[in-house]
Amino acid sequence: MRIALGADHRGFRLKEDLKCRLAARGHDVLDFGPAGADRVDYPDYAFKVARAVARRRADRGILICSTGIGMSIAANKVRGVRAALVSSVRLARLSREHNDSNVLCMGADVTPRDLSRRIVGVWLKAEFAGGRHARRLAKVARHR
């Protein structure tokens, strides 16, 4: 799977950790930055990752800032992106099964590293359930 990664300065370390783990598991990782922990603006990276997913340069995207809130707001501005702010394994699974999320947003300051790793693993394995959920997503798509 091709996965686009992006973060701000608060999410940089977790992004780097996930990048190594994803690559070790055979995923093709596109790192949209930042290259270090210097202060940056989260929307710049959210839009890069979201556009990569929307344009199908990546199958899915992962965004990390201090809380994940800013990243999710920004990423959801891009047509074709369904970014989900996730803080538990259960929400990771449901965001895929029910909402077909294609961008995962997490907060490095609020979600411990080990939990973040488990969230990513579950999110990548979970599949969209379709059915009634597809009907609902079609309604959302019509209002963008």
C-alpha cells in the first residue's frame, strides 16, 4: 500500500516512528514532511497529504499534529478526502468500516506512541463495509 505521511512540528517524532515501521512492513511511504521539528504550520502538510490521496498518488494518508484536530479540519477541505480524527483502536476500525476514511489523523500529544502504532495497524487492515454506509457516504459527497 502507498501511504502519504505528514505532520507538524509536534507530530514530527511520531511521523518518523511510523514511517520506519510502515516501510519495514513493506508499505511504500511518501513523506510530505516536515524534515525536522522546527515550528511549521499544520495546514501546509495536511493539504499536501490530502491532495496526494485525492489525486490517487497515495492509497491512504496519515496526518499528525499535537491533537489531530487541525489536521482533520484542513484535510477534510480537500474534495475526495474523508479524514478521521482517531484516538482509539475501535474508532480506527469503525472509521474504515463505516466511513471509508482514507486519511487518518492523530494527536501526538494526546495519543501514546504504542497506541498510535496499534491504531495505524488496525486502520490499515480494516475494510469498508459498504451497504447502508455507502448510501450515507454518497449523501455526504453530494454536499461538498
